[in-house]
Amino acid sequence: MNMNERFEAYIASDAKIEPKDWMPDAYRKTLIRQISQHAHSEVVGMLPEGNWVTRAPSLLRKSILLAKVQDEAGHGLYLYSACETLGVSRDDLIADLHSGKAKYSSIFNYPATSWADMGTVGWLVDGAAIMNQVPLCKTSYGPYARAMVRVCKEESFHQRQGFQILLALCNGTEAQKAMAQESLNRWWWPALMMFGPRDEDSQHTEESMRWRIKRFTNDELRQKFVDMTVPQAELLGLTIPDPDLKWNEERGHYDFGEIDWNEFHHVIRGNGPCNRERLEARRKAHEEGAWVRDAASAYAKKHARTDASSTHAA
Amino acid sequence: MSERSTWPLWEVFVRSRQGLSHRHVGSLHAPDAEMAIQNARDVYTRRQEGVSIWVLPASSITASSPADKDCLFEPANDKVYRHPTFYDLPDEVKNM
Ligand SMILES: [Fe+2]
Ligand SMILES: [Fe+2]
């Protein structure tokens, strides 16, 4: 057996790969792409919600939203750290995000224009993320799997707080309920797009499944998501904006309409409603935070010097 | 421009409660140990996951090499007599 065959056999036995183990270049590259995209999504994902922190309708809602956004920052950090164990530097990863070279989830290129969006985002966007992420807790790369365990533990509060925002609106006035419905109308299809292209159009699926860095296909996860979400929408009394949506007794699943793939590719290529705004906000935050990082470095350097000289004196 | 790239990597260990040992939870970049503790507190203990934090520079860790796995850990394989189950004792022996 050569190295490659040994590696494939090892992974097939469901064993974990750790940072210093031998791995094929393609496995390393695919992981770097997948984990960094995931990290970028967590970080950019703070922006639509950050928009509502100062506009939340009560102090409690504001505290909850802040806690959620802070979690997403943490998720970004866990994932960047996992990615760095594969031999890339944090600075390079962030530079790739800011230059537009790296991708992040297309969902965050849609604007959050009403308070109800904070509910819908938690319910659908975090819900879809959970669906994608839970299987990754068992992914073949140890540091990635461990990061995902932490992430998933924290995600369920995100989805529940979102659903509860909608529940409150749906039990409120006509205007509040209309706000919730309008929000669902805008987010439903982009949420389904979060699972990526159809299986037959997805390039890396087969290899990624074999390497256990993907455990279900895009279409499998999308179906699971629809099946799980429809009864929740009914509970809220909201209508999912899809005339083709109906229960298929034979399949034991919901049938649903076709995603607008043109829109999907449009947003992926950088032409969604907020692509430019999101990247600008990221770059601005990075540049305007430079003095804080510089000050921390200067402080650390100065203290390292004083500590060293006092050691000499003693 | 920022000197961020020179910030060392710290490994973070958290004691989840008194009586348990510190356990590795992840890593982060920080300019010094004090900031590393601050950041570790914000990132890894937002939900009462710990009562004590250790941070240490990742560069100070010496790790065994995966290539040495066999010569380090294989020899224990044929020393089954190190396990209590190796000893077949009559059923009459109680509490052992
Ligand atoms: Fe997250
Ligand atoms: Fe989340």
C-alpha cells in the first residue's frame, strides 16, 4: 500500500486525522477551503444582525442579540484556529476574505430590513446552518470536528431565540404578523440556497463524502430542512412562499418548487444585494481596529523588555 | 500597518470545575499572556465552562512525532499482563 491508499483505508475505517499526520495535498486544500469559507461565513454573518443590535425592541432582546452575535465571532475564531492547524496563517485567510478571493455563505449578502428578520434569520439561517453542521461534528479532521462540536452546542440557542421572536410577532397585532410573513417571503428561498447547488451540479461531493468532510449531500440536507421547517411554519401560522410545496405521501417527504439558480449564481459571483457592502464593512472594521492591535503589540513588547531587564537586575 | 502576524499562538486549557484537571479547549492569537487569558475568557468560557484558565505559548510545546507512534506505543501491546483481566482466578475469590 502506498501513502495514499493507506490514508484512504484509514479514513474509511472512520479514524480521525490530526494536524501532524500525513495527508494528501488535495485533502488539505479541500479542508482549508471548506473550513475557511465556514469561518468567513461566521464572521460576515455578524453584519446583518449587528445592524439590529441598537434597534432591538427591548433591553432583553438587545442582550440576546448581542450574545448571539458574540457567539458567531467565537465560531469564526474556533474555525480559523482549526484551519491554521493545516499550515495556513490567519492573516492570509483574512486577506483572502477582504480581497474578495475567498467565499462565504451567500445568505449574508441579503439585507436584514425589519426586526422580524432577526427572527427569521435565527429560525431559518441558523436552522439551516445547524443542519449542515451537526454531521460535521463527525468529520474526519480532528480539529474541525472538535470546533464543530463547540459550534453546534452554541447554535441551538440561536435558532430557538429566532423562533421565539417570530412566535411573539405572530401572536401580536395584524401588522406584526404581516411583518413576520413579509420577512419569511424574503428569506425562504435564500435559506434553501444555503445548502449549495443540486447534487448533480456539485463538483466536490463524491470526494468529500469519501473523505468524510461531508456526510450528506446538498439535496439530502435541503430535503431534511424543508421537512423539518414546514410544520414549524404551520405552528407560527405563516405561509411558505412556494405554491409547489406539498406533502408527498409516497416519498414520505415534502415536494417543493425549483430554486432560482440564476439568482444563486448571481449572488455567489458577488452581485447580490449586499456583497459590496459586507466586504466594505469587514475591511473598514479591520482597518479601523488596526490601532488597537498595534497598541496591544507595543504594550506587549514594552513589557517583555521591562520583564527581561528586571530579570537581569535580579 | 498592524503587526498582527507576529502575535504568538496560545494553547488554551480550561478547568471546568474544582476537582478536575485542566483540559485543552483550543487556541488563539494574542500579543501577551495577559491578553491571551482575557481573550480565552471571552471565547471559551461564556457559558460557565470553567473556573480556571491556563494559556501557554504553542511554541513551547514539544510533541511526539506521528512517525514515532509505533515505536513509542506498540511495545505496550504485548504486555497484556499489565491489565487485571489477564489474571484468571477461581470464582470463589471474592472482592478482587
Ligand atoms: Fe455560528
Ligand atoms: Fe448561529
